[in-house]
Amino acid sequence: MEALQVAEVDATEKTQLHGVQGRFPERTSPSHTTFRKVEAKLRTGSFPSTVKHANHTIQGESNLTRQTKAVNPHVSLRVLGREIRDSKDTVHIILKAHGYHPFKIHLSQGLRPNDL
């Protein structure tokens, strides 16, 4: 994103709106009230914190996820999520909590029947 010019910072709302329209003509321009609200929040420092709270209750699905992963350890998180009808993020949280890692095992060494 382009840096704001000093002149645009001190300009009126209408001038700010025209500045955005000039730089990004293909985009829909925000209204003048949007600029007013953002400016007020910047002056007071009242932006809400964006901390995510981990309120996950995933214990019931934990056994089903682990059993499904044990049957086929090469299954991806997305496929596993579709099979148990849950999101891939929840499946990832469950598997990480039980020590599984989101990678597939590829054995590259070993004897094959034709090697003997």
C-alpha cells in the first residue's frame, strides 16, 4: 500500500476521499464518515484489541479424529476434516495436542520384493 503523503493527512475529509479515488480508481471508495470514524479512533487510540481467545471444546471429537488418523496416517488434514465433518483447523488442533504432525511419511529406503 502506498504511504500517505503529509498533505493528505492534514486535508479535509472530502480531499482525503478524492485522494483515495485518484490513487485507486478501480475500487469502490469509502464514504466520508469512514474517514471521520477512523480519524477519531486514531486520535483517541480506541481501536479494540484483536486478541483471539481459545475457547475450544474439542474433547469429544478427539478420539474420532485420532482413530481416523490411525487407520490412514497418510491422509491430509482437509480430507480428514471432510470425513469427520469438521474444519481442518480443528483437526489440526486435535492432532497437534496428541503429538501428531501434519506431514506424510515417505519411506525412501528399504528392500522391495525385486531386490532379493
